[in-house]
Amino acid sequence: MMRALRGWGTCPTGRDRHDQHGSGTVLVAGSVVVLMAVAAAILVIGSYLVAADHARGAADLVAISAAAKVAQRGDGCRTAADVAHRNGASLVRCTVRGDSLDFVVSVTVLQPVRVRLPLLPDGVPATSHAGRLGVINRG
């Protein structure tokens, strides 16, 4: 019976069947590395998408706040910088065009990205416009 079991570990070519020992570990380790890279990419892309959404919302709020201040004959760009700062963004550009009756406030804000890669930008910009045009008093 022992002679029949003695040949169990070899294949017909004479090589040891245990040459493949550990290859499953390498396959699993490689799969884990690939899954971690995909998860990291999803995290970075998601961070940029969230920052872009927040930047658009902040730009809209900043533009509306600045327009409301200009309508009250105040400094719209100072208000824009304050509102942008309170929303975690920075004001990049602010312009007010027109007079006290018909005007447009244009703002650009930069929202920082929390999770990023070294070669990608630090923030996501967004531009918004607000104001009043063509107000006619028909009373």
C-alpha cells in the first residue's frame, strides 16, 4: 500500500505537483491590490464630484448675496468674499456691472478638494451670475 502512495506527489513528467504551492496567494494579493486601486480612484473621483457640486452651490449663494447687497447700495464684492469664506470656498473674481437699477454681479469661487492626487488641481472653480435687469415700474 505504501508503494502505491509514494508516487502520489509526482506527475507523469516527473515534476513535483507542489510547484504551484502559493500561487493562489499571489493571485489573491494581486486582486486585492487591483481592488484597492479601484477604490482609491473612486474616492478621488467622488471627492472632485462633491467639491464641484459644493462649488456650484456656493457660487450661486455668493452671487445672490452680493446682488442683494448691491440692490441695497452696498459693497457686493465684500459681501461675496465673506459669504464664500463662510461656505468653505474662496472668492476668485467678483464683478459688478450696471447701475443701481439694472445690474449683474458675476462671481467665481474656488472650492478646495479634500482628497486629491498630486498632479490634479487643488480646487474646483464655479461661476455664477445674479442681479436684476429691466425692472419696470408699471404702477
